[in-house]
Amino acid sequence: MKKLIIIIAAVAFIQIEIYAQQEIILTKYTFNSMFFNPAYAGSTGEDQGSATLQYRNQWLGVNGAPTTILGGAEYSLFSNSLGIGATIGQEGIGSNTNTEFSFNTAYRMRLGEGFLSGGIRVGYTYISSNFLSLDVLNPGDIFDNGSEKLSLFSVGAGVLYSDEQFRLGFSIPTIVSIGQGSIEKSRHVYGHFSILIGDEYSTIKWKPNMLVKYEQAVPLQLTVGVQAWLNDRLAPGIHWRLGESLAISFEMKFLEDFSFTAAYDFTTNDLHDYTTGSMEVMVGYRFGEK
């Protein structure tokens, strides 16, 4: 089973046309929403910004399973009318390493009690495959090369409405991509929302959230979750990903501007016989005028 997963991961990246390539999967996606929706740039607040660093180890115990490191930062400019941000992410799957950089900019305008934002994302992806790390049963073709390197540029867009308690967004991180030969990155469509239930006097505030992801070559992905914020400092949560996992999380805010989050996924599909689950940790920092 372990070798099978490695081979599948390798084949997914070495095809001439990468139509079924998957984006990074996160349980606590709300902290790095700018990774899939550029309209989040500048959404922290006027003259404020945020920075995050997140790590995920998927399918613990499975050799060659995905490991992900993702970092990002964003800031609001010009009286909260313009947001800028950048992300960098690296994911290893079997013999493959996928590294992506992106720059995001968003124009924000006041709408009712909140803001409507439209964002553009420009990304660069570098994919490398080290075939020498595989146990090859039938050597030949590309495996004789030892390694393969590919790169591509992409452009995507997104929209977001947000106020102090509600967020609703839609995005396509890759609308157009240009790479070597006929390589291209597949289009993933995201829809997401969150709402904070409670007021400034509430001891407990509830925060339900949902993420829907569609890509033509794979089944629809749905993630739903809810957090219970205790005095705006501590937040246990539970999350469910359709057909894949059930997760628990814990978030803590400390030293006024810092936050820490940990999540653990219990695998619910056929892989549960081979893995003990997946884990995720994140640290965040909020800066600028309060």
C-alpha cells in the first residue's frame, strides 16, 4: 500500500498535461485563506496586517504521504482601499516537491457595514521529481533521467464580502496558466463562508465555517466546521471533510497579537487501516495600528 501511494503521487506530477493536480489541503484553512482567494489581502483591518506560518503532516505513518509548509502575509493600505499580500508554500508527495510563490492584490470598497473586495493572484510554481528515491519495478523512459523539473506561471482571481462577523467568498486561484510545453495547472473553484455568532458581551461566541472546492477530475470536496470562542481567547473546534476525515482543533490567542492553533484529523476513509491520522500546527501574528 505504501509503495502504491508513492507511485500514484509520482505519476500525478510527471504527466505531460497536469489536469488533475490538487491544491494544498488544510483543516484550518481560515488562517491561510489568501492562498486560494487573493481578495483576502488587506482584510485584517485599516493600517493592519497579519502573518502566518502553517505546517501539515498528512496520513501519519504512510511513507511518501504529503507534508506541507505554508506561509503568508498581508497588509491594508490607503485607508483600507487596497490590500497586498504574498504566500509561499511547499508540499512534498513521494518523490515530488511542489513549491509555489504568489503575489496578491485586492481592491476594497465599502458596502453596507462591510467591504466588498476583488483580488488578483499571480503565481509561480516549481515542480521537481526525484525518481532515484523510488523503488522502480520496470526501469525506463523518464525514470532513466533521475529527475524531472517543471515550472509554470498562473493568474487567478477572487471576490470577498466581509464585515466584523460575516465573510463570504468565491475564487479561482488558477484561471490561466503558462508552463513548459503543454503543461498546465487545473482550475479549482472555491466557495467559502464563515459567521461569528455572539456580541461583545457574549462569554461564548460560535463561529461556523464552510469551504467547498470543485475540480472537474475529482469528487467535490466539502469541509464544514465550528469553533466555540471562550472570552475571545480560547477556541476548541470540530471539523468534517466529506468522505475523508473528522478533525478536532484548538486555537489560543496570547500576548495580544499572537495566536497558536493545532488540529488533528482522524481518517474516516479506506486509508484509516494504514495511517493514524493527520496533524497540523500554525502560528500567527497580527501587526499595525490597533
